[in-house]
Amino acid sequence: MECLESSRSPLPWSGRRIAHLDMDAFFASVELLSYPELRGQPVVVGGRRRRDPEPGDAKRGFGRLKDYAGRGVATTATYEARALGVHSGLGLMKAAALAPEAILLPADFPAYARMSRLFKAAVAAVAPVIEDRGIDEIFIDLTDVPGETVALAQRIKDAVGRATGLSCSIGITPNKLLSKIASELQKPNGLTVLTLDDLATRVWPLPCSAINGIGPKASAALEAMGLCRIGQLAAADPGALVARFGRSYGAWLWEAAHGRDPRPLVTEREVKSVSRETTFERDLHPRRDRDTLTGILLDQCQRLGADLERKGRLARTIGIKLRYDTFQTVTRDLTLARATADPLAIRDAARACLRRVPLDRPLRLLGIRAGSLELPGASAGEDPFGEGAARVSGMLLPLEP
Ligand code: TTP
Ligand code: MG
Ligand code: MG
């Protein structure tokens, strides 16, 4: 409580009004636009990629989860399927045990990308300061947009609905951290406005894992310290958090629990880097789990390459981030002779970085980052380090928390 007082600003919005918008059951909802007859039913998206229709498909009808055999996972599920326990990341065979009659649809990524562009354009027409957070979510800075907060949020939801036929959930608070929490609170089709005065009643009762950036491992470690709820984390001794989680993450945990987050929105024009990172379900050892780690790295490189392509940028620097089982985090980066969006070139650079960090402890997180982004052709012909040469720098990268 004491801490809450000290963070309270005389302005109800601490000067800022930040929205987080996240589409509801996004992939599944896009599918329902094509198959309205499935509305109200449990529907799961996942498994094989979409193929061209074959003769007899129409007669066979929709596939059911119970008929699925394989190692695919659910990418998402309608809220009707979630009520039966199906969620993103769940193996489809396990999902079939919970919801055998649920309809299984293959993913159609180009369709989701199209809808993603449409909803973002619709929001931009109402409020132009947007940070793109991925296929189905954005932050919107409403500070300078005229209008009462709830009415404005409703206008944005209506604009998204008109442009796509889809529903979304919006959270509006003084910062990105709280808005990301708020948008989840009343899903689907939610509209949640919180001020710092609501912190104790609406945020502190939530589990620590409700904070974006506190994954399963960190929340387990917090739980072991007796800190299960955000309110308990806020009341914890910040020194003990730093001792357990390191100076940067420990201090961030405490600030986050107090609802403090000064980060500005990073708008498209200002994108200086793109990154992908994975926190593992269990700690992975660089030697014993080498194959798994190699697979994860390659997957990240492919995703990063696709991110760059989508943004129409090439990267001049590639960085890696590792977090050890101790929560200590190290980063390395490398400046390339030639800007690239090629996943294999990104992988080679990441491997060169990895050779420069100690790999003797289990890892809980691996991330890669593409920085010094430029437009294709921006440095054509210029190759200060010679063909294929790369300059390695040991600088610590300020990667996102
Ligand atoms: P989310 O916004 O996390 O989930 P969602 O939109 O399906 O549902 P919610 O209403 O809770 O927001 O993810 C957006 C899309 O990203 C989701 O529709 C499918 C895809 N996705 C995956 O492919 N794998 C995953 O593990 C997750 C979480 C999402
Ligand atoms: Mg969503
Ligand atoms: Mg999302």
C-alpha cells in the first residue's frame, strides 16, 4: 500500500493512456468467418497445414479431433473448446481425449495475416500511435486522442468489428504492462479500464504469472519463496528478489508488481530491432540437449527471418541472449559484413555469438535478436569488413526484459 501511494500521480492517468488490444481466439475466429455453421461449437485449429481441396472433401465434412493421429498441437481453440480444457500448445491427441467431437481445422496462415493487417489498419484510422506486438495484438497510445476512455475503446472495438467481423478485447491503463494484464481480464469481447487506484483490488490478487515476463519457471521460483500472488510480490523485500533473480530481473519483478512500467510504445517507424525468444518448459543443457537446442535455434532464426521479411528490413547485427538456470542473463552480438534476412545467415551469426559465451550450465531461455535494421539496398556495395567477414563485439545488448 505504501508503495502504491508513492507511485500515485496527481493525474489519474500518470499522464498516459495506453491500450492493449488482443483479438479473441484469433485463428479460430478467422476460420469461423469461412464456416459460420460451426459457430457455437468447439473448434480447434492445428495439425497439418492447409492443402488444396480434393474431390470428396465436401462429402466427408469436417474432421473431428477423435479421428486425429499424429504429433500436432492446437494453435488455438474457440472458447467452447476451451471450456472442455483445450488450449494453445496442447497436443491434439490429448485434446481429443478431452473433446473428441470438437472440429479440427488446419491453419491457414495467409488468411490470418490478411485479417491482422485489416484490424491494425482499422485501429490506425482511429488512433495512429500503434506498437505492433504480433499477429493478433497491438498497443495503442490514446494519450493524445480526444474522447472519454470507454467511449474511445468502444469506437476502436466497433472499427475492428466492421473491418473484420471479429471481436477483440481491450485493456486501458497508464502503461503497457498493466494494459496487457487488463486486456485479459474480461476476455472474450472485453473492455477493461484500470487506473493505479485499481492495482490493489484488480491486479494484486492475480497470480504472478499474469505479468508478461514472469514465465512458469520464474513463477515456480517465486512460489518457492512463498510469493504466489502479485500483491505478495509487491510486498516482498526487493533485496531478497535481487539476491534470488539478479540485479536486473529482481528489480524489474518488484517494479512490475507495483504496476510501474515506463516503456514507451515502439512504433513501426522506430523499429530498430526484432527479436524472438523461448523460455523452455524445462532447463536444457547445452551438451545433453544439444539437438533440442539446435532445433529451437533454427526455428527462431526462421521466424526472425520471416519477421524481417514482413517488415521489409535487413539486419546488420545479430545478437543472442541466454538465461542460465541461475537466472543470470548474458548477451553477445555480432555485426555482419552484409545486412541479411536469411535464416541461415542469421543462424551462422547466432552460432558465432554462442561460441563466445560459457555453455557449461543448464539454460532456461534462448533468444535471438536482429538489430541495426536497414532497408534493402541501403548499404549496397558497401562492405567495410570484406566479403563474408564479420566483426564480433562483446557488447551487452539491452534486449527486452
Ligand atoms: P493469443 O492471442 O495468445 O490467443 P487467441 O487469440 O487464440 O485467444 P485469446 O482470446 O485468449 O487471445 O494468440 C493469437 C494467435 O496466435 C492464436 O489464435 C493462434 C496463435 N498461437 C499459436 O500459434 N501458438 C500458441 O502457442 C499461441 C499462444 C498462439
Ligand atoms: Mg488473442
Ligand atoms: Mg495475442
